[in-house]
Amino acid sequence: MTAHPVRTLTLWFCLWKFLLLAVMLASPGPGYDTSTTILSPTPPASQSASFLKLARWDSIYFLNVAQRGYLYEQEWAWGYGYTKLLSALSAGTPREVLHLALVGIGLSHICHYLSVLLLYGLSKAIFGERHKYGNSLPFLSAALHIVCPAGAFLSAPYSEALFSFLNFLGFYVYVQALKDDRSGSLLVRDLKFVAAGCVFALATTVRSNGILSGMLFAYDATPALVEIIQARSGKLAGLRRLTFVVLGGAMVLVGAVGPQYLAYSLYCQPSASPREWCVRLFPSIYTWVQSYYWNVGFLRYWTISNIPLFLIAGPMLLILFYSSGWAVSSRSQSIATDVNDEQPKVNSENELTQACLARLALPQATLALLALTSYHVQIINRIASGYPLWYWWLASSLLREGKPGFRGSWFAKPGHVLCGMVLYGVIQASLFASFLPPA
């Protein structure tokens, strides 16, 4: 598609970010909420204050926690890993909200750009160089991540960009471990399983849905355990692989439990009157504050007043569910075939591609199901940015659209989906900067 993919992606990234920043900085006023203004005790210079238009919604909490640490119970709903990193990067600078906001904006831009490059590399690692679309599929997938519906949230002081970077990095390391497994590089494979788990653990400290990536390890561990039990020979090799897969999965669990333990040690002292969540079987401050303060829970969001938010989230939910089904169906095999092949080749490269797609379908489909039934459903438009599978489905559909034998989705043409993403990103940036929903 292009002779210089990284250079072209960089140019497109800069143009898109410039457009979004221009829209946000030109947006009128603080909207109906002035929370950003009360964070700063003294009004900053007007030129710099314009960037506070990117400090909206949850970013106010992120900046406040990064500024003075966790103070109130409900603040533990926001990722421990992101706020601590933001605080560390701001060390040595004035602890004013503007400086923290600028650091957060810079971090989001850097992480989003690195995510674009990582998705490009991950796509090449999974689909190889011999599939019939050559470099076009990895390039287009990375380009779609630039204009994904997360929009302004990947520019503002939010955790989405950092999460996408870490989640993509974890997927990349995990895929490399699977490739090493097939090539016989067992020591490197074992180390990469653990390394992938550590990266996913970091992602989980940034956003709690990072724990869903641990499903990759469960996917590998379950059949491996069955094979070890049933096998009469080769048990030692299988046990070794299973050990490191489980160890990698345990790292993800550490990323989820670690911040909860810190909160427990702060709020659940025996000498004090314990909070209700302290005496639960699984004393998680995160699940408590989400339920108690934000009414997050199974079907709690299913009210008539929230119908517009379900309509806003509907297209992305359809894409996530549909592309997850595509990944485990025979239709996804067509993107791994050679130009002259009418049927998919049964070789190790195609098998690896299908194995990776099936694994990545699990966390994505689970995320969509949780968003539909338990989350504030509109956030799916931004948290889906950290899951690569739907980019590949859309990219392959765009490349095949209009060609003989192409079977598109029943709900939209690929070109219409792309146009909708771009329009949504621009409109949402304007609404975000004016402190207007959806958030």
C-alpha cells in the first residue's frame, strides 16, 4: 500500500492529532461543568489554559490523584498504575493541574503513537509476509487505530492510550512466544510467556479490563493440562510449558490484586471501623466503589433513560461481537492465503494465524459482553481501542470490499464504518472539550 509504511503512519497520526487538537482548542467554554477550573487555585495564562480543555470528565480525577495521591475511597476507581506513572513523570515540576495535564497529554500522544507502531508490528507477526494482501493489512489496521472511536480520549490525560500500548505489547510478546513454541526455541518461549504476563499485569493496573487478557493463558493452560493427564509420554515437556503459561497468568492476577491489597492495608485496619467491602470474601475496593458510587453492576444500566447511550455504543458492540465470531470462523482464514490460492493453505503459518485470532477473540468478546450487561455501556467506544482483533476484521473487509465473493457484515458496509469512525471522532472531540457527553 505504501513504500514507507512507518513514515506514512507517522504523517497520518500527526495530521489526525492536529485536527483533533484544533477542534478541542476551538471549542466553546467549559460546558455545563466547571470542575476543571476549581482544580487550579490560580488561573493559568490564557494560552496554556486552553489545554485544560483536554482535562475533562475522568481526567479530573486522574490529575487530582496524581497531584496529591489517593485521598477518598471513590478515587480508587481510577487506575493505580496510570496515576502513579503520571505522578512520577511530573516529579520535579510544579504540582499544578496545568503541568500535570500537559504531562498527561504528552504521555497519551506518545503512547497512542507507539500503539500504532505496535499494532503494525503485531499484525505482521500474526499474518506474516505471505498472505495475499502483503503489507496492506498490517498498514491499514494500524491506520484504523489512529482514527478509532476513542478519539479525544487518546489525546487527553486519560488511561486509554497507555492501556492500548501495554495491551498491544503484551499481545505482541505472547504471539512471539507462540512462534518460538512452534520453532522449538523453548527457553525463549518460556521467558516470553512470563514477560507477556508481566506486561498484561501492568496493563491491568492501568485499566481493570486488562485482566481479560489473562484469558489467553487460560486458553493455553486448559488443553495443555488435559494432554498431560492423558499422555503416556512427553509429559515432562508438556508440564514445563504449562508451568510457564500458568506463571504468566499468575502475573496478570498480581496486577489485579496488587492495588487492591494496597487499598485494603489503608482502609481496613483492625483498629478502625471497617468499611463494608473490607469484610467481604473478596475485599476489592475497586468493585465496591464502582457499585456503590457509580451504580456499576449486572443490568443496572438497563434503564429507559440510558437508551441513547446504548444507541451510541451499539455500532461498536456489533463490531466487537461480529469480529469475534469472524475470528473463530473459517471466513478469517481467507486473509492468510496466497494471491493465487483459491483455498486456504494448511501450513504452520496459517495455523498460527488462526490460533492467534481464536485466542484474541476471547478477551474482546468478553469485554463486549461485560460492556453490554454491566458497564456504563458508552465507554466501550473508548476502551475497545486496546483490542486489535476488530481492526483486522475491518481492515480485511475494506481490502475485500467490492471484490467477487466478498461477504460483508449484515449491519454495515466497511466503508461506511470507516466514515462513521472519522465523523464520530471529530464530533466527540468537540463535545468532550465542552464537557458534554458521551464520556
